[in-house]
Amino acid sequence: MRRPSHIAFALTLAVAGGAAFAQAQSEKDAKYRVGDKYTGYTYADPTTQSMQDDDYVNPGFLWVQEGEKLWSAAEGAAGKSCADCHGKAQESMKAVGALYPKWQEKIGKLENVEQRINQCRADNMKAEPWKWESPALLAMTAYVQLQSRGQPVDVAVEGPVKPHLQNGERLFYMRHGQLDLSCANCHEDNDGKWMRGDHLGQAMANGFPTYRLKEQTLISLQFRLIGCVRDTRAEAYPYGSDEYLDLELYLAHRGKGLPVEAPSVRR
């Protein structure tokens, strides 16, 4: 029998190696899929995925480290820290990232994690709320969300939040701006297709806050929603608006069962 040439042998190894890599990649991606729901991780290239996978390389952990410091820092007229009321974040915050946005009976409103943090600052610490997209609020949000990493998203959608869920769904399918595009036009109709050098994902919100390579910084979900609306050449709602909260709730519900990834890394 004729022995295979060195080139043929090398090609055989390459094919086998490629198949093994594809199998390993598929197994790694499996935890980021639930049925026909896929997180943005599965659309990312291997380099971006590897950045997220390694906490020492993931740039989002620069904010996490700052959030950990802020957790124990006493502030405001009450002279309290987050830890004074909530103890160890690893225990008290374990499910938070999977359950928000959430209805707050005390104020009769829907709140996301950022707003809950600021409510605690104002009510319990007697401290000034942090501004949207400020380094401190992003840091604390990243630290709180990290405690739920791997927990399945499971927001409540009955009771007083039901009208908000319905409005969020309406907004997801509503066309915006001069380009007359809805969220669904990109993230459902063209899911997986190329756009400006990247794949369009399913608009799953389980990875926020996320370190976005385009901005070279950590961003909140509301920052991304505002950017998407502006991309349609429409006037964006302000941070913390009822519209964005309702949309956040609907996005979380769409991603039910997917794991919290924060802080994720995306292009």
C-alpha cells in the first residue's frame, strides 16, 4: 500500500483537528443555548469568546474590581455601605441578575438593577444616586450581576408587570425612525446574517453590562438600546424611561432560561 505523502498526511491531521475543534466549540457553546435561543456569545468569534472566558483577560473585570471596593465603602449621610445591609454579595446578590427588571411594590414601579442600586443609595445610605453610565454605577452593576453568573434568567411576567411586558413586546416589533426598522427586523428576520463585519444576534440581554470592543468600555443595556434606536435614525428615549424598562423586561423574558453572563464581551 502506498504511504500517504507528507501533504496528504498534514491535510488529514488538519481535517481531524478542525473537526475536534468544532466539536469542542459546539460543546462550549451548548451552555449558551436553550432550545432555539442563543446568546450573543455563540455569535462571537473565538478570540472574543476567549476574552470573556478568562476573568483575568476579560476587560469587564476592571469594573467588577471597582464594584467590589464600592460594595464595602460607607457613603452618604447615613454612613452605610452596601455590605452593612446586604452582607456578602456572593450570597445576598446571587439571584438578582436573573430576576430583574422587577416590580417594586414600595414605589409602584418596574425597576432594573441600576435603578435598584440608586434607590438603595438614596433611601438607605442617604447618598446621591449615581448617574447613568457613570464609572461607579457601571462598576456596581457589573459586580452585582456577576454574582448571578450562570443563573438562568427568570423574570416575573404576571401581576402588575404584565402590562409592561405587553408594552415591551409592542416596542420590540414597532418600527422606528427614518429607516422604518424595528428590533425584530434585525434580530429576528435577519438573525445570524452579516452586518458591518459582525453577525446579527437575537438581542438577548443576559450579558449586560458588557464590555463592547467598539466602544472600548463597559456599557449598560440601556446604552445599547439608545444606540440601536439612533441607528434607525429615530429620537431615543431618555435613560430610565418607562419605554426602555418595558423593553428590558420583554428582552429578559425572551431570553428566559439563558444564563446570566455579565460581564460579557462583545464586538
